[in-house]
Amino acid sequence: MSGELTNSPAYKQTMDLLERLKHASPEGVEYWLAREIHETLGYPTWREFEALMDRARDALRNNNIDPSHHFGPTHKMVSLGSGSQRQVEDYFLSRAACYLIAMNGDPAKHEIAAAQAYFVVQTRQHELEEERSEDEKRIELREKVTQSVKLVSGVAKSAGVRSQMQGVFHDQRFRGLYGMSLKDVKSLKGLGLKDQLLDRAGLLELSMHDFQMNLAADVIDKSQVKGEQAAIRTNLEVAQRVRRTVEKSGGTLPEQLPLEPPIKEVRKRVANRKKAAKDPSIGS
């Protein structure tokens, strides 16, 4: 793609048009309408553009993806020369559909070259947004788990679990959820004894811990469990029930879930993004 082409007014005009023609569903999902963009992409006749859409659909099928997830049939009314109107077919196009249409178009058309660049950038921005979202969700959930540890520890203390037995009490969560002690879980996952397992856990694994602790706290409190051994036993039983639920639903057991980057790195990454958002010169 030559610099002369990418700097041309026509190239920029196509990219600006595609941005203006973008729609968003009530859920915030972006889409384009085929009848609105076919001329913008350099295909003035609908028949030519239909053939291009067919090639894009074939590309999806070749990757075992159902095209109907990205090409949604619809209709629109068009005005005829006589002043009457006629209903014609149209399509809701996802970002992926538009990307493949552009990639299967004639690269000699400056409109297609511009569309290729536009949808590459769109796709990458979406990937970065999803990555940002996952990072922020993980940080939020990790902090929530910390609060849940405090909650269930307080309930255990009220039930009679002494400070020196809190480690034993919490180890029952691991024995119930993973079928082994925390020490064995760390060994299985290749972590050192001093490593914090929950700092390397992903969203699903953290969710299991958060749910178990809140459920255990509720059961111990509402059932008025009294006595150190009774509270420890109840914590184990609740964790075992959560594990059985995961097994019955066909979900991935926590010991089989992969380690994620350390939460410290994720916090740093998010902090750097926020700094860059405030000052675009950072990282440039």
C-alpha cells in the first residue's frame, strides 16, 4: 500500500464515510448495512457486491464459522423513478463480515485499500478493548476475593475458629474445590510455596473461590455453626458441593485452569494505559 495512496483525499474520505456509516445496536455492538456501504467500497452495482459478500461468506465457512452470525438478512425500501417504492434485500454486517469483504475485494480500488486499513484498525481496537476489559474485570474480581477472605474469616472467628487455625480453615476451601491441599495445588501448577495462587488465577478460578467463600460464610452464619471443627468441616463441605456442581455441569475443574500473568503485572498494565489515555505522548 503506497504512501501516495494512503495520503490521498479519496482514501481518507472512504475511511471517514465508513466511520459515519457505522451503527450500534442497543447492546453497543457495531454493525454496517450492506446497501449503505457497497458504493463506498467501490462497488456501485449490488450484483457485484453480492458476489463479494459470497466470497466473504465462503471465507467464514472455510474456517468453520457460520456466516449467519455475521451476515444478518434484512430488507429496505428504495424509491423508484416513478415515485413508487420497492422492497429490496439488505444485510446487517458485523465487523468481521466487513473485514472479510474488504480483504476479498479488489485491492486496486482505493476504496477497498482504505476499507482494509479501516477494518484492520477497527478489529485491533476491539481486541485491545476486550483485553482492557478482561484486565479490569480480573483486578476487580481479585480485590473482591480479598474482601471475601476477610468476610469468611470473620464468620469463622465468630463460630469459634482460632487465629492459629485460620490457615487450616482456609485450606479446606482448596481441598474441597481442587481435591487437594493448597500446597499440592501450587506444586501441580508449577508455583513456589511463597507464590500467591490467587494472584495467578483467571476470572473463572477466582469466581469459584469468591462464590465458595460467600456461600460458606452464609451457611455457617445462618446454620449457626458453632465450634472450630464444625466450622472447618462446613467450609470443606461447601467447597466440595461447588466442585460437584462444576463437574456435573461439564465445566473445567480449577486445577485444570491455566495460570494467568501475575496480578501485579496486570495492575501495572492498566495503570500505564490510564496514564497513556491522559497523556498520549506516553509510550509514543
